[in-house]
Amino acid sequence: MTAAAIEPFIARWQHREGGAERANYAMFLAELCDVIDVPRPDPAAATPSDNDYVFERAVRKITPDGTTTPGRIDLYKRGCFVLEAKQTRQKGGNKEIETIAPRATRAKSARIAAPGFDVQMLNAHRQAIDYARSLPVDHGWPPFILVCDVGNVIETYADFSGQGKNYAQFPDRQGFRITLDQLRDPAIHDRLRRIWIDPRSLDPTRQSARVTRAIAQRLAIISRALEARHDREAVASFLMRCLFTMFAEDCGLLPPDAFKAILRRCEAEADLLARELGQLWEAMDKGGIALAIHTRVKRFNGAFFADQTVLLLDQSAIGELRAAADYNWREVDPSIFGTLLEQALDPAERRALGAHYTPRAHVERLVVATVIEPLRAEWVEVLATV
């Protein structure tokens, strides 16, 4: 969809006052489908089992006592999302709320109110999850829950586990609320389109897995070369320091491209590695000027960089290290650190310490059941008293 085609949609719906959500939401969402280049919903069939992408999808909502009541999902697409629509600025109605000026960090078109707006959107979010819970078993839990304030914002929540127990703001708490103005952003446009047609492609663990596998392959080449001359613990400790430095660089704890610049210089002249990398780690351990990157760095406590040993690498191995550093370390799965931790300890020491890396999926399953769900239940009780 061209920018020229997006503008009429924004102008048509932005800040639309009055009206009722029942009258407006289907038209708004159908036109949104045109804007993000996806098919409009299908006509509803008489048999609910045939309604995989429709407005007003009938379900039987399960009540706490085990009985069911009829319900209708505002917009449903099987394997993709459940969407609940609201129109919170309905003048003179029971959903009218006082809006406030947008914050500087928000798009100018977003007229968000507090706390009434957030409460109504959270209630809609909870209702959408109830609808998702009521879907046929063979449909599974959709990866996305969407909450739409017609003509204002769309909130996106995701749970890619298929368990439906941890729908979290997607992609994060800063970016989960999409305003109409943001449809001009190609990245936002693409995100919404993929929610409609390929939601699993947005699963961050997939990208994380790809990046982590690619990095692991490069580290394996370096590790094999080093283990021919050094013990495994020394190799793992050295690589752990390198990996943490890459992570610190991409998370803003070091200046942008500082570590990569060192590796590029050393790739051309391998003899520089011990001096430049060792001096950087010394500065990270104590805090102060890092001559290798010509800037002051903060102190990294915990004695992680107390050992500044740099194992010698040839130009080819330094090139592999530099290639690993070129990846976005914000996307790297933490499992890569766990793998090196286990490698750094001999088997007897691992048994004594109980130091075995637990895969992320196992941790999430435990944390969701024991921490997230109880907290969410408490939060629901708090909202009920608002």
C-alpha cells in the first residue's frame, strides 16, 4: 500500500467522535485490511466450524462454574489472532472518557486517556483471552490477542508457546500500542501484515535461534583451534568474555562498534589482539579510560573481567570472532552463555555445583506456572476493584 493510499484511511478515521463500536468496527477493520495488503474477512457461514476468518465468530464462553454462555469474537482468524474492538470515545455514552494530550514519546494522533482508557483496554484484553479460551480445541491458542480502539490504536499481545498463559505486550511495553499515524512506518505496516498472514514469523525465538546457531558455528571453529593449545576451561572463559563484550556493545554498555573496531584492526594485524583486547578488559574490570577505544568505560563489577587473559588467535580465527560480533546480540538466545558455562567446568565440578544449563522453554514453563499466573490473578482482582 502506498503512502498516498494510507493518508485517506488515517484522515477518515483519526479522532472520529461519536458513533458506536458495533456500527464502526467492522468497517474500520475491513478498510485496515486494505491498507496492510491482506484479504478482508470472509462472509460468515451458518456452521461455526467453517468460520475461520470472520467477523462475529460465535463461541461458547466457559464460565467459572463450568457452564457456557454464547459469545461472539469481533474478528477472528484461525491460527493468527482474536481481536476485540472498542470505541472508547463514544460521546454521551457509557464509554466516554476524558482524553489527555499525548506524551512527547507518543505519536501525535494517539489521544490516550488515563486511567480510564487503560482500564477499558485491559478489560477488552481479558475478554479477548476468554474468547480464545472458548475456541474449539483443534484450533489451538492463537499466537496473538489484539485489542482495537476504533480510529485510535491497536494493542498487540503475543504468546507463541501455544499454551495461552502468557500473552505479553508485543514486541515490548513501548511498542505494543500502534496508532494510526504509525501505519506510515513500513516496519509497523509489515508487522501488522504478518500478524494477519504469517504470525509465527514474528516469534522472536525463531530469529534468536537462527542467530544463535550461526554464532555457535563460528565459535566452534575458534574453540577447536584454541583447544589444540589450551585447556577447555581457559578456552571457554576467554570466549565467554568475548561474548559478553559483544553483548555489552549492542546493549549500549560500550560505545557502538567499539569491540568490532578492535577486531577489525586485529584482523589485519593479529599481534595487536593481546594488547588491545587485554587493555579493554582491564578498563571494564576497574572502570576508566580504555585506550583501545579512546573512551572512558564504566566498571563491570562481579570480577568477570578480573582475568584479562587473551588467547592468541590467527587472522582467520579473529575474522570468525569479528563475524560473530557483527550479529545483533540483542537477538542472541541466552543459551549460548549456558553452553559455555558448562564447557568451562569439568564434569566433576558441574555435578558438585549443580551447574547445568536449563533450556529457556523449560524455565518459561516453570516461571509462568509459579510466578506469572499468580501475579496475573492478583492483578485481575485489583482491576475488579477499580
